Amino acid sequence: MLIVIGLKDMRNENGVGKIKILNLYSGIGGNRKLWTPEGNEHEITAIEINPEIAEIYQYFFPNDKVIIADAHQFLLEHFEEYDFIWSSPPCPTHSRLNFLNNNKGEQGQEPKYPDMRLYEEIIFLKYWFKGKWVVENVVSYYPYLIEPFRYNSHYFWSNFYIGNSKDTKRYIREHLSELEMSDEYKNIKIKNKEQIINNAVKPETGLYIFNAAFKIKQNTVGDFLSPKGESLIAINQN
Ligand SMILES: C[S@@+](CC[C@H](N)C(=O)[O-])C[C@H]1O[C@@H](n2cnc3c(N)ncnc32)[C@H](O)[C@@H]1O
């Protein structure tokens, strides 16, 4: 479903009108970085609980509305106001790496329940939200409870086709060095800078998902796997 708000809407080069987007658990906006090459093609609201991280996001995306709030509660109260919702709930309690480290006692952490806000949001969006939505998370240490797409080492649950790709290393180093080189990055002063960047979705992955939601022609032909792991060549559905 392509949503166009009013006849006067600007059409960008992909023929998509201005979209009202809710970017939940926005971090510094890795997923969102390539959605607006001009900076303001869409109307984006970002929700982030950490004020320092929210400030960095706002610095990167001055045209976005940034709200410091609990994304889980915000979703419940405001979902109907948007056309497209992206959610990246916290992943530490689902992550294979944390699970292994904790089991080895390396981080000295107590056992934790997996944070079920992840599945709460998937079910909520699936049954209540009429627009396009995607929930992103890590590949979990336990078998998924609802089948996701598995793309570039993330799990994605959505109401549009994404496809499955071979796992990658999430491009963490590549990602870091790209940002470390930029002037924007050098101006950022925050503790755990590496961790915060590490949490970011690779911008190209964020763009791929966005384009898949609105059936924008993708430029890349990937080496995809079917959900059962058989290799197949596919182009995003057009
Ligand atoms: C995995 S990161 C998001 C990465 C982001 N999607 C990107 O691509 O850059 C998760 C973010 O959620 C934030 N966060 C954690 N709990 C939150 C909550 N209850 N409400 C809003 N933000 C929250 C964290 O501070 C962190 O920045």
C-alpha cells in the first residue's frame, strides 16, 4: 500500500510522497540515515530515551522531530498517527553474544528474562496498525517465537516482504571507521561512543528495508536464501 498524503504532496525521485514515519528506539539513526537524501523528504519522529543519544540524533537529522520518551508507551499512544513505523527494541536480553558471555561469567551479569516488549510490539503492530511496519532485532539465542525475515544478521518482522540474506558480520568495523573518519563524528562527545555506533543498523540495510516497504525499485540483486536456507537469486518484489 502506497500512502500519499494529499494531492499537493511532493513526489521524490522514487515517486513516493511524503511519508509520516515513527522511528522508535532511534539511537543515533543508522537505520534512518539514507531515507532522506535531501534531509526533509519525509516527516520523521524519533523516540529515544537517552537524552545524550537523542541529542546526537538531532544533530545528525535536524529536520526530524526528536522526543525523549519511552518508545514502548509512545507506540501504544500514537501509532495511528503514522504511515510507517520502524522499531528497534533493545536487544541485549535476546543476543547470542551476551548469552554466551553471561554463561561464561565474563560480564558477571545475573541471568535475565528476555525482554518481551519485542514480541509485544510485533503482535501489537500486526493486529492493530494499518500502515507499514517493521521490527528489527538481533538473531536470538533461543529459537524465534514468531518467524522473522533474517537479513544481514538481523531479524526483521514486518507486514511486507523483505527476504532472507546470507549472514554478514553486521559491518561493525566498516561502520565504525566510516563514522570515525567523518567530521560529524569527531564533534560528538559521549561515553561508550563505540557501543552506540555498534548498536546502529547499517544505513544501507535501513534503506533496503525502507525501499522494500514502499516497493521502491532496489538497485542491487542479492544472493538470497529462502527461509529454509536454499540459495536463490531474487530481486526485491516490484
Ligand atoms: C539498538 S539501538 C537502536 C539503533 C537504531 N535503530 C539505529 O539504527 O541506529 C536501541 C536504542 O534504544 C534506546 N532505548 C532503550 N530503551 C528505550 C526505551 N524504553 N524507549 C526509547 N528508547 C530506548 C537505547 O538508548 C538505544 O539508543
